[in-house]
Amino acid sequence: MVGLGAAGPANAAPADLADRLEALPGVTVVSEESAPAPGYRFFFLTYRQPVDHTNPAGPTFEQRFQLLHRAEDRPMVLHTTGYGMPGYAFRSEPTALLDANQISVEQRFFTPSRPQPANWGKLTIWQAATDHHRIVGALERVYAGKWVSTGASKGGMTSVYHRRYYPRDVDGVVAYVAPNDADNKDDRAYDEFFDSVGSTPACRTALKTLQAEALRRRTELVNMYDEYAAANGLTFDSVFGSTDKAFEMTVLDTEWAFWQYSGEGACGAVPGVDATTEEIFEFIDGVASFAFYADEGITPYAPYYYQAATQLGWPQPRFRYLQGLLRYPNLYVANSSLPPELRSRHDPAPMADVDRWVSREASQMLFVYGSNDPWGAEPFHPSEKDSYTFTAPGANHGADIELLNPADRARATATLRRWAGVETGSTARSAALAELDARDPRDIRRPL
């Protein structure tokens, strides 16, 4: 009997990955989806988190994340979205460069990863970083190799904050287009950016002229906005209160959104003062989106605006060239995009602390920016402790390692692979992997 009992476990087949994941404390395997490419498995999961990590015995919520499994002996990439979790499989750029596994985590308070009832005071960068710390601690029981974290825009910021509070969780960070508003009261960098972006002043002038012309045609354009809202079931009761106020915010956002998503190649499409009002409306809608500033568009981003208002800070250009045309003073601030009950006072201490830590103590951090991206006007400046900043020439908010000049691209790629313990190898991709890589979600809609 003893011999039979000993032989049974020794000869038993190893537990399936899904069973091993389900056995991890706090983890629930919601579903395993069909393999997105040969050699991969793909899961949707949740992890049980305390609403308040200083009170782990208190209320909890389920935080969503997804897992793209390659092999347990490959590195793991922690992709921090900063927003909601994508509902599809994808490979971030570091995942592709490392042939790695990947988890992508939904930020707390983005639905459905929101406590009920929602105590918004628990939406802080430390609480969110601790969410990621706990998920790393759970998953490293299965994935014991090297870990690298990454994210773009607010996701990049999130990866930096996680590194700040839990520097031993990962072996390196690749943060894309991550702004660093260390001093929220000083936004001169944004005015300087808009006065110099691009190779010629013509495009800059055209955008500023367009904004002014739109405000001069306010009555016609707001009437068109009313008709557009009625046709599309859009309302303005919860946040801005009127189409007129939402219109002004959209016009203010046009210059920023143009440089974030477009670039000099689209300068010729900017309407001039002789354009029809319909042409101006269509251009602004295509660039900045009138639908976004309706309740239905902006309310899902309340967790971002709340964090911007309370801790992250926000960019606030002066718009001197629009003096005399604006009706709503101090509109271009984070609190304007929140329902009144969520508007809060800003605390400058967390960003000042992160900025000091990144510049003096951080190590193994790699930042990628686009030279034509307004979010890069206030970048992180990492220490010289095996940390680097690269700028993609002419790139916007979609800047990545692939868009760097050849020498920088080679250096950034080699650095990432060194951190992950991966030898330099071919980056050739099958059609299925190319499709996965093309799905890499960026900051597809720019909240303020």
C-alpha cells in the first residue's frame, strides 16, 4: 500500500495551466478563449483585491486581467493599461521583442473593476500600484522567470508608479509616452511645445486660426452640435451642463488632439477661414470628437479625470490667442470633466515624490517619447542607473521602439532583452503574430 501510494503522485500528469491558475489564492479563471496564434493560450481572469490595501480584511472587489500564455520558461510582461482592460488578445511591443508571456491589467475603478459602493478616496497611485504588486505576487508562483512591466500614456505612468512603490517586483520598465507633471502649477512647457512643434510655423498658425474661427462661429456650430447630439442620443446633464460649454472644451482640445494623433502630414487638411461651417464642424469632430465631451463619452473616463484632479496633475496651456472668444474661464482643467460630486482638490506631493525618485534612485527604466507628442512636453528624466530616454523623431503619441532611429532602436532593444535575460534573436513574425501585435492598444482616446 505504501509503495502504490508513493508511485501514484510521482507518475501523475502535471496539472493543466488552467487548474494551476485557478488554484492561486484570489485568482478566478473566468474563461479560456481560443488560441489567438499557434503556441499560445489566452485567458480572462479576475483577482480579488481589497478596496483599501491598508485594511486587507475589509471590503473587496474583483479586478479584471487577461493572460496571453507563451511558455512558463519565457519572461512575463506586466502590461498596465491605466484604463480598462482590452477585450481581445494582443502583444505589446516588449512582449513581441521578448517572445514573452503577458498579463494586461484593468486599472481599479474602471468598470467593471470598481468597488460597490465606490469609495473614490481609495483611487490613488499607491492603491493601484499595490493592486499590481499583489497580482505579480500571485502569478510569479507560475511564472518564476524575469518580469518586465510596460504601458503607454497613462499605462506608462502606472508602470512607473508601480516601480516606485515596489521596485523589486519587476526586472525593468518600458514606459511609452508617459507624461510627468511634477509641478502642476507650472505648465509653460506646453505653451513652448505648441509654439515650436513641427518643422514650419504654417501648421501651428493654421490650427490656432481654426480654433479662433470656430469660436467666432459659435452660434452656428453649437446649433449643429445640438442637432448632432439629438441624432445620436447624447446628453450634457452630468458633466458640462450644456452643449455650449462642451463645444468650447472640444475647440480648446483640437490643437492638442491634432498633434497627439495626427502630425504634419495632415496639416493640409486644416480648414481655413474661408471654409464652410460644416467643414469646420467635421474637421473638429474628426480630430477632437464632439461625442467625447457628451456625458456618454466622457463619463467612462471619470477614474482618469479623478486621478488627474487629485494626484496626477493636468496640462493647462494658456490659449492667449483666444482671448476675448472664451466664455468659461479655467475650463481646461481635470475637474471640468468630472461630475460635480467627484471634483476634488489637487495634492502635489505624490508627483513630486515620484519625480524625485525616478531622477535620483530608479534603475532599469526605459522611456520612449515622440518628438511631436504634446504629452512629451513634460517627460520623466531618469537617473543614470541603467535607465534611458529615447525620442522617436517626428512621432506622435504612438511612438515606440520601432519608430526610433536605427541606433537607438538597437540600443533600446538590447537593453530590454538584457533585463529580461533573453538572447538577441530573430523578430520575424507569422501572420497570426503580426495581427496580435497590430492590436496593441494605445491611449486611443485622449482624456485631458
